[in-house]
Amino acid sequence: MSSNDTGRTLEFGIDSFGDLPRDDQGNVVSYAQAIRATVEEAVLADQVGIDVISLGEHHRREFSISSPETVLAGIATRTERIRLASGVTVLSSDDPVRVFQRFATVDALSNGRAEVILGRGSFTESFPLFGYDLADYEVLFEEKIDLFHKLLDEKPVTWQGTTRAPLVNADVFPKTESGRLDTWVGVGGSPQSVVRTARYGFKMMLAIIGGAPDRFAPYVELYQRAAEQFGTPAHPVGMHSPGFIADTDEEAKELFYPGYKELMDAIGRERGWPPQRREQFEAEVAHGSLYVGSPETVARKIARAVGTLGVGRFDLIYTTGGAVPASARLRTVELFGTKVIPMVRELLADEAAPEAVAR
């Protein structure tokens, strides 16, 4: 895909886990307020031309969204064009039939705008919570994604595995109006996951949350090669990365860093990472996968990443900064839609112009 093609067809999304923001007095809001804030951010995203919002499933104290499709159903009734996705749905600890039914319902409420991004889950709280053994981490996802793939045909399903009761000619309702639910798989860096995604003909969303984006170029190439070998469609690949936008670089970093450090340190205590240092943060902003800064800074960085990887969709995880002010989160959404997205398209078109002349 040329840069010019990328500029024309590139889609942009925002992703949230329903992190708890702060109110105007500096107090961290309640879980209920955080969920309502997410809905307002989605409404604004719809108004400023962002293509999709993805809400991730988590079962941790830092995040308010444990049931993405319920929040998406609320958003569906207040928006007109933005697509509504999970990011991700932890399929391993859920029932594929119920996941299909819930997203088919969101699809109906939104007039065909629902998407599901399936994942194994980088956090594992859902496994003991819902009675699953982490020792079955691999087999749960393998079997459930196989069943989900069959359900997408929207015909009676016969299926048998080891992780749930078998189905015999089971018809599942409601059906979608389009006849197929748009389905992605979130991939964090496992070649096996890339190949599995291609085998089923699903779209692939790369979770690039640290380090230089070009490290993931081999995964894009592997997906394309595997799809060719399996005879399945090689869809444009998506990527999602954390970031935050304000009027200036300094303002964006000062708003984002305290909550980001708090969140990274909390996760680090569980996973044995050392505390986050400011120098690490600055290096990740400068050279890695944190898209933090003014609209121009963020747009240039996105354009570089998109051009390097040749992806067809870029999602900004705009709430990873922890408890930032709710008003600043709305401003990030506004700037992403009104400033950053047009600027990225312009930058990619400018890059492509010399190519067109050369041809």
C-alpha cells in the first residue's frame, strides 16, 4: 500500500478502559461517573469525525468498564455514525454464544455499527472471577475462537470441545442485518496469535504499547503471508497505542505523566517491574509508542508509524494517563478529531506526492 493509499483509506479510533478521571475540584470521580464520562467522550468523538470507539473489558479497581457492550449500547442511542467496538472482549473467560448475542444486539441498536475485538486478555482477573483455571489459558481461547468463528456464519451450529457444553444444530439469535458481525483479534506480539488470526480470516489489531512501532513490521508481514497461504482475506491491519493531546507538548506531558506513572507502577508491583522513571517516559514519548504532545507533534508521530507499518487503522488509547481531568480528556478527543486526523492525512498525502510524480 502506498502512502497515498494509506492517507485516503486510513481510519482513526479512540480506545478507553473507562479509567476514572478527576472532576474540576481535582477529586477522582465514581465508577458511575466514569462510565457516563466515557459516553460523553464517545458523543464528542462522533461529532468531530472519529471513525470508531473501542472500549476494553477489565475487572480491576483502576477501570470502570467491565461490560463494554453495555456501555456501547448506551453510546449507540446517542450517536449517528461512529462505529462501536470492544477493545478487547476477553473471550477466554466468556461464552462465545453470549458474546455474539450481545454484540448482535449492539449492532441492531446502532444500525449496523458494532465491531468486536477478541482477545486472550493481558490481565487475567476475569479467569478466577468467572471460575476458569489459568492453566487452561491457551485451550480456552483456541476452542472459543473456533466456536465464535462458526457462529459468525449465522447458521445452525454443531460444535464440540472440552471447555463448554457441545452444541448440536443450535441456532443463535438475534441475527445481524448485514449477515456478519465485524470481528478483529487483538494481538500483543505472539506469532502464533498472528497466524491464528489469519487462519480464521479475522482482522488483526496490534497492541503496540511500548518501544518503537517498527518492531511490529514482521507481524504485519507474517499476517499477510499467512493469509495468502490460508487463502483468507488479508485485511488492513490496525494498531492501537496510548497517548494524550493538549494545546502544547508541555501541557500534554504534565497532564498525562502523573496518572500514567501511578498506573504503570501499580501494574509493575504485580508484575515485578521497577517504578516508572521520568526519563523512561520522556524516551517513550520521543522514540517509542507514547503519542503525547500537541496536535502537530502527535500527528507527525502517527504519520511516521502508519507509514512504517502500512496499517489501515490507528487507535489512540486516550485514557491510559490514569486520573486526568475529565475536561482534559474531552479536549484530547476534540483535538484528535479536529486537528490530528486531518494533519495525519495531509502529511501522508504530502509524502505520497513525490511517489506519484516519480511514477
